[in-house]
Amino acid sequence: MAKARKPGFMNTAALFWRTLAKNALDDYQPELHYMRGPGPKWREKHGLAASEPDSEPPILVKTMA
């Protein structure tokens, strides 16, 4: 019966480089897919009205500094 061998340096280095390449080339950005709050279907289901915008938008003033 053969002895079980420990992973060698080359196997460890190959695993490291594969993991590094996979993470470096992965372009998935989960923050782009996060919900920003309940949507209209959720509000309808829970009997809540959609939030109404303010009656007047804020006034933006450009100041010189």
C-alpha cells in the first residue's frame, strides 16, 4: 500500500497562482446587484404607499470660494 504524500511546493504554488488568477480576472461586482430598498411590488403586497417626493426640490446654490 502506498503512503499518502503531502502536497509539494509545486502543487501549493500552482494552487496559489490559480486562485490569484481567478480572483484577479473575476469581474463580478456584487455591490452593483444589491437592492436599494423595497420596490413597488413589495409595497403593494404590504399595503404601503410609495414614498412621495418632497413638494419642492431643494435649491442648489453655487458658491464662490
